[in-house]
Amino acid sequence: MLIYFVRKRQDVPFHGIFLLFGAFIVACGTNHLMEIVTLWYPVYWLSGALKAATAFISVYTGLMLFPLIPQALALPSPAQLEQANAQLAQEVRDRKQAEIALQQALRRLDFHVDNSPLAVVEWNSETRVQRWSKRAEEVFGWKADEVLERHPSEWMFIPPDESDRVAEVINHMTDRTMVSSTVKNRNYTKTEDIITCEWYNSCLVDDDGNLISILSLIQDITEAEGFKSNLQESEERFRSIFEYAPIGISLFDLETQRFIKVNPKFCQLLGYSEEALKTMGLEDICHPEDHPKDLAALKQAIAQGQCNYQLEKRYLRRNQMPIWVNLNVALIHDGQGKFRYRLGMLNDISDRKEAEAIRAKWELELRTKNQALEAALQDLQTTQMQLIQSEKMSSLGQLVAGIAHEINNPVSFIHGNLTYSWSYIQDLLKCLELYQTHYPSPKPEIREQTERLDLDFLTQDLPKLVGSMHRGAERIRQIVLSLRHFSRLDEAEKKPVDIHEGLDSTLMLLQHRLVEFQGDREIHIVKDYGSLPQVDCYAGQLNQVFMNLLSNAIDAIAFSAKFTNPNSSYTPTISLRTRQGADAVIIHVIDNGDGICSKVRPNLFNPFFTTKPVGQGTGLGLAISYQIVVEHHGGSIDVRSNPGEGCEFIVTIPLSAPLSAPSRPQRSLSRPALRTAIAKNSPAH
């Protein structure tokens, strides 16, 4: 069994001891068996020989144990063996994990190589291709199986004019005088196109310094080289434009608040050198009045994310003389997207500003002259219309006075004789009554004539007829008297006048308009006359004012919505109220129409302004009234209007003529400063 164990476990130490112990056990067993045999067979020599052999094996085994005892003592214990076995198992597991990690790293390496944006080529120590990535296939066109184990000189890969330089780089890499390199050279593609590539080469060596492989990372920079060339051309063009531009251009650093670059035109406009401007900020060259405006525009553009803005401002030249410029600013971002630079382009507009100032001065003068001409034209038109109106009124006054004079004589004759006629008729009627009393039975002819004439009716109707004729003649006489009072041709100068007489005369002339409305729509006149002294005035002109105000009051009532509504309980009324003030008389003309709207009030007394339909007003009535009251009499005319309460005109006439007032009206109409109260929407008076 021990021999079998030793043969099966060659790794177990001390094989000889195991064999000696096996031989000793066999010898001992054989000796015991020979002792039994010698009981029957006396073969003592054989038994002695076996004992001698057993003794020799025993002694030899004992001698062999002496050198083995230290080694046996050095053998690990079972616990140590168990610990060693555990460590060995851990090492096995670690090695398996390391192998797995290595496999994963190799897979990742293959993945990165195949998916790298750079082409990857690995060369061995003889500069033959060992790896050719997919990106290399895309860049150069050759598949991996077409170039593996091939030297670059074995296919058309490097242009002839690049071969020497490439060979020099390869020699430096292979003899390890250069462990890495970055070169730029041209290469052929499979389609024989030439591309420009950037090669990043690195050497891999072992611990002894021997070259294992060369790894090359290749980037196709053909387009980048074209962009770079175009960029260089663009930069050169920009530099030429910047230097030779006919406008001033500057680049300003918003962080350091200093100029970075200025072109010669900018220096020429401001009178500074480029070196001097690079040490200056915006506040050093901006006009003090315009610098805050520039800063505000800059802050607003940055806050709103605007890349450019434009303004006109003034700079200060080196001699401190201002220069007007049209400034166009472009804001430029830095790498973090923050506005960092301010590119300013300015154009000298001093001549234009000077021309604009001259033009503005001329325009102001021309506007002033035009306004003066317009005012003069308006005054001329107003004067013309006033003269026409005055001439019409003068002609009308002369006509009225003539008619009144011509009518007055026959009317006075009729009115005077009617008194005697009535007395005669009364006498005849009394005599007839006596005849009828004393001769109740007249002759047949007289009785027939009496019946035919209806004498009873004649005696009753004749007094009524004469009374009507007397009242008509009296009415005509009053109208003629009113016409004479209204025209006042014999009172062209200021004279003491009874205001109430002028108001009554005007009402008499307008009586036909007051009663022309039927039924309940007759306009009622309410007189509230105070005790007034006589007033020094132009009586004819003042009567014209009363005529205009009363006519407008009648029109305001006639045009009011309340008057035209047949279902309204509205009673149209015009009130005349007079009072004496401290040194003037005050006349109120009040109507209960709809009032005056607020938009009309500022223009109420302007010449030619009217809200009446076409053909029903000239727009001069209130304007002439204002001129008569204010300019010719030194008084005032105001208007008040409350919603739903009609309109009130207030005329104030001084008791005596002011010292500055002219003796006769001479001035043309002017625009009054209207004093008004609250007004409501309605047709204007």
C-alpha cells in the first residue's frame, strides 16, 4: 500500500522513508510467520537471515530518520496547510479575475481602437503593420487584410517627396532615439488621392528596452488645413480692412477697460497715437455729456443679449475739441459666452451735424416766419370778413333806419288818426242809438237797408275792428322804434345807454322766432332785470352782441334733443338777468338747451368756427361779440355749461370806458382766452 501511495503521490516528500517503513513492516511480518513455521520445520538459518535483514532495515531506517527529523519538523501543520490552501485558492480566484479583467481590457481596447475618431495603426519592430483599425480603413481606403504584415514601402502609401522624411522618423523610432513624435505629412489613399494627416507616434518597449511595437494615431486634417488656409486669408483681408478702412475702428476690452487695437483712421480722428490710446479708457476720450448715454446703451445691450447697437455721440480730440461721430458697436463673446470685447466703428459726422444745426436754425426761422405769415393771413381773413360783416351790418342798419323812417310817418299818421276815428265812430254809434230809440219804426226803405247791412252786427263789430287796427298800428310803431334803437346810426360814439332798452329791442326783433314754434313749444322769456345805471358804450355794437347771444340761445334750444322729443315735458326757456357790480354791469343770457361739449369750448370764440349746419352760420357771431365786449369795451364774456342745465353766457361791461380802450373800434379779431365751466355734449351755440 505504501508503495502504491508513493507511486500515485509523486509530490509527497521523503519517498525513501515510506519505502523503508514498507520494507520493515514486510520483514517483521515475515519473521513472525517464520517463527510459526519453525515450530514444525527447524529452518533456523532462514529465520536468522530474515531477522538479520529486518534488523538491517530497522537500523538503516533509524539512521535515515536523523537527517529527516529537521525537515519533518519544518513541514507545515494542518492549520498552516489549510491556510496555505485558502491562500492558494484566493490566488487562483484572483488570477481568474485578472484574466477576466485582461480580457475585458482587451475588448475595450479593441472597441476604442475600432471606434476611435482617429485612425489607429500598430507596427512591429520591423515597421510592418500589425493592426489596422476601421477608421484607418475609412481614411485611407485599404482594408486590414490588404495591409497587415506589409511595410509601407510595399504599397503606394507615401508620396515620393515625403518618403525620406518619413524614413528618418521611422529610423529614430526604431533605434529608440525618439520614443514619441508628432509629424504632419501627406499620404495616398487607395483611390490615389492625396490627403494631409497628423501622425502621433509612440514606442512600446519591454523591460530590457527592446522595441515591441510602434502605435500611430492618425487624424485626417485635409479639411482643417483648407480651413486654416482660408482663415489665414480671411485674417489677412480683415487686417487690411482694419488698417486701411476709411472709418475709425477700435477693439476695446470690457474687462480691463482698455483699448486693445485701434486703426490709423481712429488715431487720426482723435489725434492720439496707438500707444497712447492703448493706455486710455472710454471715459478719457468721450464727451462728458455723452459718456453716460454710451454706458447706458452698452449696459442695455448686455442685459438684453443684443450683439450690436448704434448711437450718435461726441468724442474729445487731443486738443479737447469735440467731434461728432456715428458709432456702431458690435459686442464679441469670449470662450465662456460672456461679452468680453467691444468692437467700435465710428464715422465722422461733424460736417453733417453742423449742416443739421444750420438747417434747424433755418427751419426755425422759416417756421417762425410761416407762423407769422399764417397769423397775418388769418388776421387778414378775419379783418376782411369783419369788414364785410361790418359793411353788411352798416348797410343793413342804414336800410333798417331808412325803412323805419319811411314807415314811421304813415304809421304815425294812421296811429294818430285812429284815436280821432274811434271818437267819431263812438259819436256816430251813439247818434244811431238815439235814432233807434226815438224812431223805433223807420220807413220801409230804412228798415230794409238796416236788415240788409245787419246793423246790429256792424255796431258790435266796428269797435272791435277799430281796436284791432289800433293794436296793429301800435305794434308797427313799437317795431319801428325797436329798429331805430337797434341800428343806432346816430350813436357811433360812446354814449350813456340803457342796457334794458337794448335787450328789449333785440327781443322785439326776434319775437317772430320765439313764437314760430307751435303749441307748448313756444320759447318762454324770463326777465330778471336789476336796477342798472346807464352805461357808456357803443349802443349799436352792444345790440349786435345781444342779437348774437339770443339767436344762439334760440338755436341751441331748437337743436336740443329735449325740444325735438314730442313726449318730453320740457319747457324751452331763455332767461335774461342783469345785475350791477362794483364798477360794471353784468348781463346773463341763459338757455336750458343741451349745453356745449368740452371739445368745442376751446374754439368757441375763434373766428370762422361753427358747429351749425352748412349755410346756417358764418362762425363770426361769437368772435365779433368777443371783440366788441373785450377789445372795444374793456369787458369780458364767459360761458358756463352744466350737464343737463343748458348754457349761460355772462357779459361784463364796465360802467365807464377804460383809459386804454380806443374811442372807436379799429382792431381786427383775435383769438380769446376762453374761461369756461363744465360743459356737456350738445350742438355749440
